[in-house]
Amino acid sequence: MGELDDKVVFTKSSGNSKKGENQLKVIQDIVKLKIRQTGTITVEFNGKKEEISKIKDFFENITDMEPITMNIADSGDIKSYFKGVSPFKEEISPEGETYYTFGVTIQEIT
């Protein structure tokens, strides 16, 4: 098994690539994708505050329509444009546990 088999990797065109500021690696377990017919992809993240805060920080510095790629489990890059973010929210699970959510929308380039 490779290092990226259980990760979703996002790479943006901005940020310092030598410092790794242009790339975010997220464990697949906290990622949900909603794909629409128009090529719009909503990516929702659910997890601990520290994890979701790091994800939020990465995406909040991206400009509208900035090129971004998404690679799921090292399956190849999905090229897209960044469209925006949804709010960072605190939620309570049915079991009474606190978790946090954050989402982004991207437009796949076809």
C-alpha cells in the first residue's frame, strides 16, 4: 500500500510549494463528496476541531476560480476551479459527541 492510498490530496496554484503550503492531505474517512451533473463537486469535511481548522485555513486563502486539483487515493488528479466555502460549524452526533464540519465547492474542468 502506498502512502496516499487512504488520503485525498488537494493542490492549489498559490502558496509556497517548497514549504508544502500549496498542498493539503486529508484522510478519506472525514471526506464526503457530492457530485452534481454540471461538474460541480461539493466536498464536505467532518471531524475533530483541529483537523477541520487546518482544512479551513488551507481553503480560506484560495481565490475564486483559482485552479486546484484533487487526487483521491492516488487515483489521478481531478482538475478543477475553486468556487467557494461553506461555514465552519460545530455539530452534535446522535451519540452526543461534538464534531465540526466545513465544506468547499469546486468546478471540475472538462
